[in-house]
Amino acid sequence: MTDSHAPFTADAPPYPPDFFGDVTRCRACGCHDFDVCVDEKTGMVCWWVEEDLCSACAAGMAAAADPAMAGLHAEDAE
């Protein structure tokens, strides 16, 4: 007997295109409500800061605009 499912690979999308229908995606990274970004440091998932921009990408854009803000978290402030 053979398995009809292809093995998961890191470069394959987890769902077929349009599996969830018309969903809002982040304009920068493409994440959506069913496939979110996860902060490696905190383990927190992203949230919407604009209609089509997730918090992870917004933080990256802020850091690019002002390198002093790169990686700043509330617990880092003194």
C-alpha cells in the first residue's frame, strides 16, 4: 500500500492556495489569520496593526526606519 499524501517539506505551503478563501494577508510577509508569524524571543503571535500589516512586519519597518528601536521590548526599557 502506498501513501497518497506527499511528505511535508519546509518550502511547501501548509495549505493549497485559496484554501481559506478570501482572507486578509499582510502586505509585507503574506501571513494571515490561519498562518501567523511567531516571535522567536517571546513566542507571541503577530496581530493586525493596520488592515493589511501585521505587528511583526510593522516592528521590522520601525527598526529599519530607526535602528535604535531594533529589538526593543517592554522588558528591555529601563
